[in-house]
Amino acid sequence: MADWPLFPASRPAQVRSIPDFLARVKVLPKDGLGSFEQSLRGTKIMFFGNTAVAFGVCENLKNKATVQRGIETFSLVKEDRDWQIAAQA
């Protein structure tokens, strides 16, 4: 897991190591992000044998004032009886 690439939502999309990703997240409160809440508004999951794609429609509330909506996607792989996240965007 330590070698997994992470891509923050900032643009342009650039791969980050886990330590670099965490360092960026730690400065967000200093950059004006005082609070962040995320609510799930809907889902759709499509199965293809031992793989699946899951979509989640989310509503984000930043600093208890700014509302943003977006879609998160998960690529899933079934190993034995458990579903594992292979990728998230």
C-alpha cells in the first residue's frame, strides 16, 4: 500500500506519494478550509462477473457555507467473498 499512487483533486492531475499527499492535506486548514462534510445523495453499481464499477453522487459542504456536488467512482474486484477497491476517482 505504501507504493500506491495518489492523485489529489487539484489540477493539473499529478501523481503524489502518500507522504506528499498527507503533507498537502495537513496544510488545508491553514489555507482556509475550516470544515468539510460529505453526504451521499445516490449510488449506482454495475457488476461484470468478479469486477464492478460503483458510482456515488456526493454533496460536499465546505466551511459550512460552500456547497459542491460531484461524482466519485470506484473500480472493484472480488477476491474470494470480499470486494476490494482497485481504484477510486
